[in-house]
Amino acid sequence: MDQHEKINYVEFPATDIEATKDFFTNVFGWSFEDYGPEYTAFSNEGIDGGFFKSNLKASTENGSALIVFYSQNLEQTLSKIERAGGAIVKPVFSFPGGRRFHFGDPNGNEFAVWSDKNL
């Protein structure tokens, strides 16, 4: 695939880098590489990216872009997020083409998960 002028990397604020790593490892199986105490990176998760130390948070309420994960089993993914300490920001709702919900990570960053399956 031609990488020229394509979205290549995404970064998120994190008040607690260790809690962030624990959450995304437990829910999605991510692994991280640290670049000092204030930055950690992930790769091979659909897009590469990282978390930087900050007191800010990314949310649609603040006008942030929304990163949306895909799941083959929406309720199972929702349960994993809750067990790992994530907060459900918007419960499951239907939209043309599927269903989704929004959640907050340990930093309060908002993400969504969608599925075209009825599971």
C-alpha cells in the first residue's frame, strides 16, 4: 500500500501511562514500547500510535475525533472494557449498519466500539 499522504500514526493524552497500558493490554491484547516515563507507543493495532503524559483528554464533547474499534461480539467487548475499569459513556445503540457504544479509558479519553453482528 502506498503510504504517501495517508494517516499513519495517532497520539492520545494520558494522565496515567501505566494504567493506560494495563487497560489496553487487558481489553485488546496490545503491547507497548516505552520511550521514557512520559510516552508509550503501540503498533500493529490497525494503526500505530502512542500515549503522551498530559492532563488533557480526548472526547467528542470537546470536539475530538472519535476512534472506533470493530468487534465481532459487541457485548463481550463491552464486558471486557467494564472488567478492566473502563467507563461506558454511551450505552449500546443501533444505527444504520449496526450497533455501537462509547467508552472512556482510564484517562477519560472517549472511544467507540461498533459491530455489524447481532452478538
